[in-house]
Amino acid sequence: MQRRLIPTYIFLIIVSFFSVFPLYWMISAATNTSTDVSRGRIIPGSHFMENFNNLTSQQPLWRALGNSFLYAILTTVICLLICSIAGYGFEVYHDKGKDRLFSILLLAMMVPQVATMVPLFKMFSKAKLLNTSIGFILPIISTPFMIMMFRQNARAFPVDIIEAARIDGLSEVRIFFQMFIPTMKSTYAAAAVITFMNAWNAYLWPKVIMTDNKAITMPMLIANLITGYVTDYGMLMCGVLFCSIPTMVVFFVLQKQFAEGITGAVK
């Protein structure tokens, strides 16, 4: 049996190598000079601090990191609250009217973001929300996908618990916050990972709405590193490394809950 598994193990090792190699190459490139990266050197070098100093001296790295953390955390917290309430409401209190509204909401997933970019910019410009946290997070604090995800997982929430809680005199608000949220921890974890990554990696909308350099985010900073006449690849990969670490940490910390939430596990 073990000999029969040898080809499977070999195949998995090869696939794992191709999956991990880009991450290794990014880390290695951050420690080499631009010339070494252009030549295709994959062995780690000793120029990481040089690349880091060049990055911090030429770009507002710490400001971009702070802005990205602020926008991503605010977006994640507000999105989880709004979308979970909407998904819970669509499932627990559903009727024909709400089901039709939910169907219309799902149709919004077919509308590309670019199609709404100009109207949104005009609206936010008139509302004086340019270069603000509200302007960044408002269009993405409620998405049809997140609402659908919470509604689908809310179907696994026992209805008997809601009925028993109502008999005991609990209000609908207390049922949601004291019973639904603790039970759906895995769903919230999965939604938090998806929302945080989307908010952290957002580029097009922040580029449109954030016209002031003080509101720069990490994806915008990375884009600035490749807009010059000459690209310093060592410094660029150093910036990409700093941009990738937070999302990797969030995913690895919540990967178990993420897998359970995607499969609809309820505890």
C-alpha cells in the first residue's frame, strides 16, 4: 500500500513546490539587489536592510500600513455586523417579499464594480467624503456575497433554539447577539478572512477616492514603486513582502475556522 502511495506523494511534493516557490522567491528577492533579481537569482542575499531603508526613505511605508490596517479593520467589523444581521433576517423572517428582494440583491453581484465607479465618485465628491475612512469603507461594508453566505449558514442554525428563547422572554436583539453570533463563530471567522483580505488588497476604489497622499494604502504604495522610469525590484519586493504579511497572518490564524465556515459548520 505504501509503494502505491509513492506516486501520489511525489505529485503532492511537486505541486507544493510550485505553490510555495513564488512566496520563497518574493522573500528572496527582498534580500537581493535589483540587478540580482533581474538576473533571476533565487538565493537569499544580504541587502534586505538596504532595500528597507530605500523603501522607507522614498515612500511613506508606516503611514500606508497604518491606513491599510485602519480601513481593513473598520471594513471587516462593520461588514460582519451588517451582513450577518441581513443574512439572519432574510432567513429567520423570510417571506415571499423578502425572497424576491434577496433575488434582486443577488443580481447586484452581476454588476461589475467599474460600472458604478463614476456615479459613486460623483456622489462621494458632493458629500465631501473624499480622502476619508467613510468614503473608503461605505461602498464595501455590505456585499451581496457576504449576505448570501450568512443566510446560507443561518439555515443550519436550529429554529428550536429561537423558539425556546422567545418563550423564555428573550428579545430578538438578545437572541441574535447572545445566541446566533456565538453559535456561528466559524462563519464569522470565514467572513472576516474574506472581508479583511478584500479590504486590504483593494486598489481601484481607494485609488479613485483617495486623492491625498496622506490617505495612501499599501496597494497604492506598491503601485507607486513601479511607476518610475527605473524599477528597483529589490525595494519593490520588500514592499510586497510587507503588504503580504498581514493577510498571511490573518489567514493562518483563522484557517481552521475559515474551512469550517466555508463548509457551513455550526457548533
